[in-house]
Amino acid sequence: MIKWAKVLSTSALGTAIAFSSITTSHAAEMKTAKAETTEHVSISQAQAKGIALQDCEGTVTSTEFKQESRVYVITIVTNSLEQRIVEVNASTGKVVKKQEVKLWTQTQVKEAVSKQYKGVIQSITFNKETREYTLTVVDGKVEYTLTVDGLTGKVIHENKKELQLMLEQKIKEAIVKQYSGYVYSLEFKEATSQYIAVILKDSTQYTVTLDAFTGKVVNTSQQAVKLLTRQDAKDLALATYAGKVRMVEYDQNAAIFTVKIIKDNTEYTVTIDAVSGEITHVKQDKLQQLTENSVKVLALKHQEGKVEHIELTTENSINVYVVTLVSGSKQQTLKFNAYTGQECS
């Protein structure tokens, strides 16, 4: 048993010596290889990028070091959407090789996508880092978000989403924000899934076609439009409701005139479309005749003095209070509409 143990010990010792020799040899080789690598690489990755960009302006999208050839391989996307592969010697810093690969242009990508997808391309963007295009395509109720490889022009990712019809109020808000005008009319065209909006701004009329699902403007046109004047609105109201015009107001945010007319003991509030001249609404209010005391108060607000006499009479079919005021040695006569209290000439 003792001899067998010695034999084992001798064998184990030989193995240990052999392994130790191999390990020492391998370590020496590794050290030599590392020294050779360090000796041949004197240009850093950052320096190589700078050298490549001096030769070709653009955006660096990738950098790789090739051990066997001692070169940096740097990929650059230029501002003119060309891909250039520049190889820089890691020892000397010299550009040893250049390769140009043209990327697909936006026009080429749009044409390729249009052959595969029906609908309207709403947007297209390019990412220099990934060398990919992102497009949004709307086909009726469906919106596609596509990712296209800039080198091959192939669709590499597709996201499909069902769209909801936009409410009229949302469409109006979007239009007002963009055109800063008044939405004169808004009509939905079911056949084309579009809204047709007419916007008034100053003396210009815009006709805008919008996608009913996205709110994007599809088409727009404009023309000058002649709006009614205050006198036009007054004449139109009097042509229908003859009487005494009390007020004429214009609302530019709604493109309408409001004319108030007093006839007998009734006040007519007439609303007129400033574009078409159409009377769109009429409101009638029965008026109560003012008392003599209330007329006295009105008269004294106009002129200081003492009310000497008040008389109710009719002038041009309108009930009028005639008030005589005395102030010192002066006498003055004032006339007021018996229903509105408005001073008459």
C-alpha cells in the first residue's frame, strides 16, 4: 500500500509540473499578444471618429474595431442621407478605405409605401441613428405607423390602429386655433369621411377640407368676401320692421348684426347674417310705458333745473314724453321715448 501511494504521488507531481509549464507558457503568449496589440494601436476610438468625420461630415451611427486588420470601421450618415463606411488605421490614423451606400430618399420611401398601402401619408421622419424612416398612413378609419429600413426601403415594422370619428366641437376648436377666425359653417361628408368648414377672418373666407378621423387639413382655398355694413344691416331690418332704430351692433366673432327697432309699444331684436344678409332670428318684447316720475328723473340727469311741465304725445307713430325744464332764466324742452326712455331729437 505504501509503494502504490508513492507511485501516485510521483504521477501527481509530474502532472502538476506539466500543467504549471503549460500555464506559464500560455500566460507568456497572452502577454506577448497583448503587447503586440498595444504596440499596433495608437489611435483611440474617439480619435478615429474625429478623423472619419473630417473626411466625411455627418452623424456617426456605429463604430467597430477589427482586431485582425487593426482598423476602426466607422459608419456615418451624411446630411444628404448617404451612408458612408470609413476605415481608419488604428496605428497611423490614416483613412485606408471608404465605401458609399446611398440611403433611400423620402420620395423613394413614399413611393414604395404607396404601392403597399392605400390611403394618405400624413407624416414621414428619418432617424439617423437607426437609419430608419417612420411613416404615418391613414386609410379611412385605419391608421398605420410604419418603420422602413433606410437601406433597403422595406417595411420592417407595422402598427395598425382603428380611428374614431372626431366630434364637430373638436374640429371647430382645431380650426379656430389654426385660422383664428369664426367658423361660419361646418358640414360632414359621410361619403368621403371629411368635414367641410367655412371660416371667416376679416374680409377673407376660407374653405377648408379636413379628415374626419384625424382632423388633418386635406385641402384649403380662400377668397375675398364683402360683409354688410352697419347701414346695410339697418336698412334690411327697417325694410321688414318699420319703426325707430334703437341700436345696431356687429359681432365679428359670429359675423352677425343685431338691430333693435321700436315700433308702437314693441321692441324687435333682429339678427342678420353679415355674409348673406339673411335675417336669421327675430325676437319681440312688449314694452311697458314709463311713468312721469321716471321721465322726470331722466330729464334731470340730462339737465339740471326744475321740471315745469310733462306732456305725453305722439310723434311719427311713437309715444313721446315732452318735458319742459327751467334753470334760472333759461327754459329747455326735452323729448323722451315713452317706452325706452331714449332721448328723441
